[in-house]
Amino acid sequence: MATDIHAKLSHCGVSAQKARLVVDLIRGKQVNEAMNTLHFANKVAARHVEKLLASAIANGEENFGVSRDDLYVYRITADEAPTRKWRRFGARGRFKPILRRTSHINIILRERE
């Protein structure tokens, strides 16, 4: 039975839809290749996911004694988190709603057999 290495980022300041574009790039890849892909991805969400992946790798090395060369991204998801609702007042007494969307990103790494 392979051990799962977890890391979670809650209330990330990027919408889930934008985070999924980055998450889909690294699903199923080797950890070193995924870090390289995220480092050169031209998306704001890539910085958040890269930091989360580095945390998951550190969890695996420190807590389970697993080498980073043996790890791969088993499962990664970007789910919706609570939305902050603001309002900006417009012309003629109306107001324009502003939705600040956030996301929860979960990552699970596994060791290759």
C-alpha cells in the first residue's frame, strides 16, 4: 500500500476556474518536472500551486523519508471557497456587485513503485 502525502491550501486568492488551468498542467507528472512546469508558467495561480507543491514535497521528505525523485502528483484538485461580496456604487443610485472568488487547493503525492 502506497502512502499518501497531503498538503492543502485554503482560501487562496485566485478563483477555482483559474486555478484549475494550472492544476491540469501538472496532474500525474513527476514532482521535479511539475516544479519546473510551474516555475515557468505565466499564471498567478502557478505561484500558489508551486509553493503548495514544495510544501507537499517537504512533508514527504521529512515525515515519510521519501526521496523527491520517487514522488509524483497522484491527485490535485482546485475547489471553490467562500466568495466575498463587495459593492461599488454606480450612476443613478445603483450599485455594481464585485465578487472576490477564492479557492481551496488540495494535493496528494505518491511514491512510484
